[in-house]
Amino acid sequence: IIVRYTFFSPKSNIVLMSATINCREFAEYFSTPVCGRMIPAYVFEVEGAPYTIEEFYLDDLQKLFSCRSDFPCIPEEMYSVAISLIQSFDDMEDKDSREKEDGKGVVEKGSVLVFLPGINEISSMQEALGKLIQKRLQVFPLHSSVTLEEQNNVFLTPIPGCRKVILSTNIAESSVTVPDVKYVIDFCLVRQMVCDPDTNYQSLRLTWAAKTNCNQRKGRAGRVSKGYCYRLVTKAFWKTEIPEYMTPEMLLAPLSSIMLKVKLLDIGDPCSLLSTALSPPSVDNIVRTVLQLKEIGALSVRSDGRDQNYDGELTFLGRVLAHLPVDLRLGKMIVLGHVFGCLDECLIIGQSSRNLPRFHFRRLFNCVQLLFYFFLNFIQIKSIREVAELYEELKTRVSQFNMHVTEDTQLPDYTSIHKQRFILQVAVAGAYYPNYFVQMEMDEQMATKDMCGLNPQTTVMLRRLPPYSFLYYKQLLSVFRLCGQVKTVHFENTRVFVEFSNASSNSEVLSEVSLALLLARQGSPMEISVHPTGQIEIFYNPKFLFCLQVVDVGHFWGYPSDEASMTKQQKLTTEINSRTLNPVTVALHPNMCVLAPYAENAEQSLYYRAKILHISANVFFVDFGNKAVVASKNLREIPPDLLSHPFQGMEFKLAGMSPSAKSIILGNKWSSQARNDFSSLIKGQLVMVSVYSILHGVIHVDMLINTQSKEISMVDILVENGHALKTEESYDSKVKGHDAELNYVPNSVGGSWKERTTELLQNKILPFETVSIDKSSINSIALNESPHLKHMRMLVAGTVSVNASGSCILLKDTSFLPNIPGLPALVIMVFTPIMELRTDKERTCYTGALCGLGYNSQTHEVILPEHDIELEFDVKFDVEDIIEINALRMSINSLLCEGREGTLHLGPDRISQLQEDCRERLIRSKHMQPHRIVKKKSQKA
């Protein structure tokens, strides 16, 4: 449009060049009035001089294939056709060489360029070609995500006697030209980004490529010799069904960025201006884009109140977004990073979003090690440099709006790191409003029944095994080799339960479990090597115990301190140290039982029973519950008869307790202060407990400690200090009580497994009601570690699209918010444009809110109903809470407004003061008290 305005200037000469555009349409669009008539722009056609290129269709390949579906897809038969064509080129070239009178020497094999619609199809074709070993093919994939080195490989001369085959997307249509291509095989397909007219969600759909694009592909051959183009459609289908030109991108893609550029140029209202485009978008699309920009906050309601759905005033946020070379949501995240004082982190996220591989360092590298790490993880130095340059560019651009990265003068401590992480999570969530999804509740009772009482945090379940499932024991070990160390394998009819070892005593879902589920969801083969443990014993908790090892707040190891237990322990220690002990002669491995000294000087220390945790000789004393690092030379073999005595060390957890919002925000589940308080109260102390239940080998207890000559509940102390909340125990813990199970691992072999690995399930996976999380997303396996807590748990999606059929919403780039009661409601109410509160019948408290763009004041119609959120509170909100939320919204607005009081005109001290106000109000608003949690009836997922 701007070019057209410039075109009428007498001093302007504009040249448009393209190989695929509709020349007539463009010439008429740029017509100029001459003597009362519109004269089209001049068209100059520059014909190249390639060698002759012969075209072939499926009609000419009847020997290879007889028919083709009219639906845009690639059936397996079409892959076979393309492979057969590649194989036939040898015969064609041998025949041509014999017909030439001077044909001598080795025949140079022409390169083949195969056009496929996407990376998945390229992978399928590459796998099929890999089986043709005798044909001596050099196969190179070519698409936007391959490394620069791999792209350069397509230009290399093939090894003599080998044929180069390039499998490419439409990147080779015009961006890349390989001169030695002799054969082009074109599936006539392309993946195109389309936008659903009803929801404005985008999706990549497989469609037929236009004739102009296919002709451009044909021109890749015939550069250095006669060329051949094979189109895998019939000639009749080519003439009648393949479109002449591709649909213009303006009619397919969202108009958000274009709309902001129009508003920034201030050359007219968007609807009128875009109607003059070569391919003008529909009015409905313009209206929807305006409304979504208002939802983001880039546009506001016009001051005169007219045409609310067709136009709006550009806000400070919209002005910033128009200047940033990133997606609008990422741009908003950067601005919110400025508001909440985490601009540097948001700039890093914003610049690294361009398909850079995600990686992190756990230790420092020297230069050689760093380069080797990049090589192993397919990370290019060029990509790192590009990311650094983009970071600096974004930093420079936002500085034009008085948004600067502040330098930290002090090293962050544990609390400040987790506080900053929580604020960053909220800022990211605010940028992606309203892409919020709530995890459904599950039937905990049914889940417990399905898992047969096993711990779902350490166990995965497989269904539909053949009869006599125990015969497949060794095959199962092989399947799970990639995931981690297996503790036991349990068999029940056609189900198998694989339990992983928890060497770290972590109370969360094991990473091994998450990895197994993720691999199953992605259809990846899984192979694991494990060591069966035999029989599992569970013991009961005495009245008094001595605590030696604290794992986490409310999670510790101890041993019984009653007289009988202490006498038994002393006799066992005396018996161990009265014998002649032999050094360990076999290789160390995890879970291996040994005798280890507790003191550093092994000659002066007594030996005790222990288990190897790591091959570095990190041991766990099984009769006391504490750990130590012991040199392998000081370990001794344990006589078999000493293993018959039950282990005295036991694992404990406090019952009826969960971390408070304050602890979650200031730490990784528990704050450092909570850990210090708990450790100082019980470590090395004699405490009194009463058993609540024994669940998965862990004893859940109520604990009393002596303070100032009186006994106080440990849970009450943690709650009083703001570290914890009182919660109900899980259904499993309530029902099982003191039940214990013995499980045995048989040493059977035989049978087969094959494709059944994709049936892997685990009862804590909660499906979303109307959406599907992309398999590549880190949250594709949505685990709920606390199903007994019934408050909402919210997931934020960076990308929301629909599948090809439009039947399912797909989520990518997802992130769960911290599991804090009331946090989803707070985030929605803080970042929604308009909020309408709901109350109970007696109007005594708020029960929920309707959030969105509201309704049109003139027509009284809902403005954007499909994006409205009907919010039901899971914590109690009173008037004071709503006042706090409004105060937080006002603090945010003070850093996003224009005028003299806006960010552009504020000094650094005032900006810092406003940022700290936003941060503190956000943290304060989430210190919910236990009595505010609303108890809801359990619902089946």
C-alpha cells in the first residue's frame, strides 16, 4: 500500500521482481491515469536460457503407479513411486550413454531434488531411501531447521559412482539453487499457515501448491544439462485442480503486526486503508484483529466512543510492540518484564524464542569443552552470535522508551532467586492472556485402585500385556533402559507396574517416570537395564524416634529409640565389628549392600550396614537413615547372614501439611527459612510421633516436639510461622492406614513386546477437556503431584492453534504456574481488560468473575465472547482483596501509560520505586490464609 502511495510521486521509479506473482494483477493495481484512462504498469519478462526440461505426470508412470488421491496427502504408495523413479534413473543414464558414440568412462550421475511439504515427510523419505544400500545414494535433507553445515553439504560434488539426492521443502524453490540438479520429483504439496476465520487460531495445513510455485520448482533442473521434472499428480488433475497462484498471505495470516504498523504511520483508519490493498482482507478479519489488539492492550477504546470494533487509539504498549521485531505476545512479555523489574530475563526469553535449541550449563567449561558441548548438542556458534546480537538489538529498542536493564549490585541469595522466578512466571502468564487452561480434577479413588496401591510418583503402568505377562520380564527391562534405574517390576494379569529407584529420596514425581511417559507419548522406543531387588519389607513406626537426616521440610529419616530397638541395634553393631571383615572385591553398583565406617578414619570407626547410593561411594546407613561419603577402599563385604536382620532406618513424612504460598514463592516448594526452621527443630533430636499411615514404604506421622516444657505439633509450628498450610491427606493415605504389601520380582524370561510400548500409562496424567498439548512440549505429560488438593492448577500456552480438521485445539510452548491456591484467579483478574464480579445469593462474598472485553455500550452485545473467561473462585475473595487487586492493576498502568506521568518522562529512581511497588503488591496479594480456601466436592475428570 505504501509503495502504491509512493508510486504516484513523479520522482519515483519502482521495480518489482518476482518469478511467481500474477503480473497482470500487479500491473493493473499500479495503474496510472493518462488522458482519462488507467494505464497498467509496464511488465518486462526476462526469459532465462536453461536446457530443455521434460515434464512427466502420473499418467506417464503407469508401470509404477495407477492412481492418486485427490486429497492433499502422501500415501505410502507415493513414497514408493518416488523411490522407484530414483532407482530407474540409473537405467536411463546407462541407456543414454550407450546411445552416444563417444560415450567413454564413468557416467556422471545427475543429482535428484525431491520437493516434500515438511520435515516429517522428509524424514519418512530419508528412512526409506536408507534401505537402498546397493544404489549408492548420498541423501541430504534441506529445510529451515538444519544447520548451516548440513545446508552446505547439498552443494558438494558427490562421490564418483554415487548419486546425490536432496530432500527439500519449498526452501529450494528460490532461496537455494543447486546447479547440478538433473531430476526434480515434485509431490505438488506445500504446508501453509492458515488462520481460522472464527477463532483466529493458526494452523499449518497441507495444501496443493500453485502452478507458479511448481513451475519454479521445475526450473531447478536444466541448469547445466537437459532436465527432467516428474509431477506426482495426473495431467488432468494438474489442469483442473491445481490453482494458478497461491492465496495471498494477507488473507491467511493474522493482521496484528500490519494493524500496528498502520496505526503507527497514522495514515488513516485500518479498515479504510487495508481495503485499498491488492488483496484486501475481510472486514470480519479486521474487526477480530482490532479486538485482539485491545485484548492485548495495544489499542484502547476511542475517545469519542464510536466504531469500537473497527478502530482504537494506539497505547504506549502498542507503540512499543510496533517497534519490536518479535511476536506481539513476546513483546508484551518484555514490557511486563520492565513493569515487574525482570526486564533482562524477559529480553533473554524474547531473543531466544527463534528456534534456538534450549540448553543449560551445570558447570563451567573451558573454550575447547564449550565448543565440544555445542558440537554434541548441534548448537552453532553462529546461532549463539545471532541470539546475542538480537538481545542487544531488543535492549537498544526498548531503551528508546526509557526501559533499561538495571545492573545488580549484590549477588542474589536463595530467597531472591525464587522470588524473581515467581514474578517472571507471572509476567509471562500476563503476556499470554487469555491462553489459559485449567487442569481437570481426577478421580483419586479410581486412580489409587488402578495403581494397586503402588506409589504413582515412582511407578508407571503398562496395559494390555499378553497372558502370562511375567514371562516378559527381561524384555521390559530392555524397554526401559533409557529412563533410569528400575527398583521392581510388578505383574498383575495383563498389567505391569515398573517402579523406579528413588535414590535421592525426592518426594516429587521422579524424572524417570516423566521421561518414560514422555517417550511413550512421542512413540519413541524405550530400553532400560535394571537390577531386580527381590522382596520389599515395610516396617512400622515406634512411639519415639531419633532423627538424623532431613530430606526436606516434613520429610526425614530416623530410627526407633525405644529400649528394645536400641538393644537390638547395639547387639548388631557388636556382632558386625567382632568379625574379620574383607574388602569389597566386586564392582560397586547402586543399591549394593556393604559395611561402611561412619567416621573419616576407618581404622578408628565402627562399621555399620549401608547401601551404595552412587558409584562414587556415597552410602546410606540403612539402620540410621543418614548419608556419608566413604572411600571405596574402606568399604567391606557384608556377610549374608547379617542381611536377615530388618533395617532399622525408616523414612517419615508429616501428615496433613503442604507448603504455603509464601514458601512456594520464596523457594523451590519450601523456602530456605522453612528448611532451616524445620532442621533446627528436629535434626539430632528425640521426637515423639504417632502413625497416621504407611504409604509406599513411607510412614506418615503426626509429630510432637518439646518446647518450653510443653508438647507442640510440628505442623502447627510451621503453619504459625507461615511456612505451611494444613491440608487433608490423600485418599490413598486415608484408606490404606497401616496396610503393607510384599512384592516379588520373578526371574522369568521369554516372550515378545514389539509395539506395545505405546500403551504406557500412569494414573496421574490428567487430560485436558477440549485441547491437546503438542508432543514436543515439555508439559505434554501433564502430571498432578497433589491430586488431593482440589484448587485450580493453570497452564499457560505460548501458541494456540487448531489441527487440520479443526476438531481439536493444539497447545505449544506451555508452562504451568506454581501450584498455589488462588493464583490462577489472581493472574486472570490482574491481566483481564474488564472484569465483572459474581457474588452468592446473600451477597456476602464473591464467588467468581466474568473476564474479557465486556460488551458494546451501544448495542449491548458481547464483544469477543469466545475469549471470555468464566472464573469460579477456589479461594475466598473479599472486598479488601479486590481493592488490593485493583491497586496492583493501577500500579501496572502507571508504568504503561502515556503523557507526562508515563514511563517516557520518569526518572530511574521513580521507575524503580514503581517497579518495587508492583512486585510487593503481587507478592502480598498471594499470602492467602488457610481459612480462605474453598472446599469443593471432588469431581471425576
